[in-house]
Amino acid sequence: MNRRHRRRPMSQINVVPYIDVMLVLLVIFMITAPLLSQGVKVELPKAASKAIEREADEPLIVTVDRKGHYFLNIGDKTDKPIDHDVLVQKVAAVMRYKPQIQVLVRGDRDVNYGAVVTAMALLQKAGAPSVGLLTETPGRKP
């Protein structure tokens, strides 16, 4: 047998591809982890958490109702649902004007989890550096 075409014994498995896969997964989780918010009635999930520090400007709040419709707390029609493209355009305009504004998502507790994740992805696409989730304190009446 030619020396270049010898088979490796099982004790010499090449683990470099596995390390590469693990590093790629680590990068994906590091990027997506930070992704882990008026006028529309939603039932927020109850969770014990610290209050968000209030800044001088009112935060930008995207509300997801139980049907998965999106609402934004800016503009003159805050009680009317908006589609994905309009949400991205409006949030991008606000982010250009006020890049340090707080961005929050209010999701109804009965909404599909995917709708909230989609809202967070749209906010990231619009340029929001971080997104917070609004919840209600357990035991508190709405």
C-alpha cells in the first residue's frame, strides 16, 4: 500500500471539524442571545424581574397582541396594526433620530412565541442595538 493512502486507526479521529462546528454554534448563540413592549390591550406574562431604568425619553414599544398583530407606540394611529415593512421603516427612522432610545416588546401571554421572536428580529433589522421584554409583576392586577 502506498504511504499517502494509509488508513488512520480509529484512535486517531480528527476532531478539528467538530471544534469548528462548536465555534460556529457558539458565535450563533452569542449573536442571538441579546435578542432574548400602548393603546392595545394585551395580557402580559407574569415574571419576577427588576424594573427597567427610566430614561428621559419615552421608550419605543412594539406590542404583539394575541392574534400576532404588531402595534407601535409612536405616530397618530397607535391602536391600528401595522405590517412588517412599516414597522421596520418607522423604527429605523426613530433609531436614526434617537439612536440611544430604549426599545421594548410587549407580547400578549397567549400569542405564538414566533410572533414575538419575529418582532425582535424586525427590530434588530431596523437597527435597534438591544431589545427588552415587558412583563407584569406576579400578583399585580392589570
